[in-house]
Amino acid sequence: SEYRSISKKLFIRNEGSTVGNLRNVLANVAAAMALRQNKIEEVGAIYGLITGVGGGVVDSSGRELGNKLLRDASNFQVLAGVPSTVKLMVRNLND
């Protein structure tokens, strides 16, 4: 799994749905979330809600999603949550 290196440093919990994982991040139950195979409207909602509370939302290369034009998010990876945790996730994904 692509999250194997991260799982050695962080506890990973998956609610099984985008909304469940987003709820956990917004409620401070989880520090971050990683998503693949998203709908464009989900990416937009995640971006607005997470950045609205001071979090970070980036792609798997660590690029901020704010000005990124998404036509098809189905193969697009999103990392969102507490900025320091998101940076840790990006570093570990790209090692």
C-alpha cells in the first residue's frame, strides 16, 4: 500500500467514507486525511472546510490545491488536515 511508510509513524484510521474522514478531521479526532478517487465536488468541499479552519489541503506532491483546475479528480490524491501532519504525509509518500 502507498501509505505503508506513513503507517509506521502515524496511526491510520479509515471511516470508509469521505464524509466520515472529513468529520473526524474537523472534530479533531484525526489530524489529517488522505483520499483517492474523489469527486470534484468532494475536493472542493474538503478544500473549503479544511482551509476555512486553518488546515492545509495539498496533492501528493505537496502542491496547494487553491488554484489548481480539476477536470477529473478520480485519480487525484488529496491530503488534508493539520498542516504539519500533511507535510509529514507528503514527505513519507515521496521517500
